[in-house]
Amino acid sequence: MKAKNQIYRYLEWKSPEEMHQTSLDWISELKFVKDEQIFLNDLVKSYTLQITSSGMYDESRELVTAISNSEVEAEKLLKKAKIHENQLSIMVDDIDQPKMEKAYTESHRDMIFAIDNYLADYRKLKGSLFQMISKVMKKEKQKRLLN
């Protein structure tokens, strides 16, 4: 996996309620990505014969490997997001714990970057897969029109 340069951007301070909502959004989005990945795998399976016969085998193999890696990464991020959500109690209890609260907000910032990067990469991967499948579908359509 390539080391990515982190792009620093301004992040506003968020209240515990906003961090809670952000965490819930992450969990929801990552669950949706997992469901979407099932669809993508089924899509590749349904066009496997056409992909191999159209000479796109190497490209498809790379995409399938990338989808598989993306599934593993999504599962890891989902677990981290759930753990992060469960640790929110540090921010809302009435006990003053500045070090733990600071660590939580830093981990929240790190999660923002990790999930944003993952989703951006995932969208690129999905776009590449759809482009490949559309090429295969066009070739199939051309074959049927010629016959």
C-alpha cells in the first residue's frame, strides 16, 4: 500500500453531539459500502465470461483484487468507527479528563482523514469497475447487433 501524504485542512472544533452524529454517519456509510461491495462482486461474477473473452482479464483481476482489499479496509474502518463511537462517553461524562479528551479529539481527527481517504479511493475504484463493465456491455451489444 502506498504511503499517502496527508493533506492538512482546517477542522473546526466539534461538540460531543456533532462528533456523535459524525460517528453515526461513518458507521452508516461504511455499512452501505459493504452492501455495495456485495453488489460489485456479483456484477463482476455475472460478467466474468465476457470479461475474460474480451481481453480485459488483467485489468479485471487488478480491480477484483482492489475490491477485495477495499472490503478488508472497510471492515477495519467500521470496527474502528464503532469503537470510536463507544468511547464518546469520555467527552460527555462530567469528569474532567483533559488528556483523554484531547486524545479522543485527535483520534476523531485521524478518523476523519482515514475515512475521507478511504471513501475517495473507493469511489475511484467503483468508477473504474463501472467503466470496465460498460466497455464489456458495449462489446456484447455490438456482437449481438452484428449477428
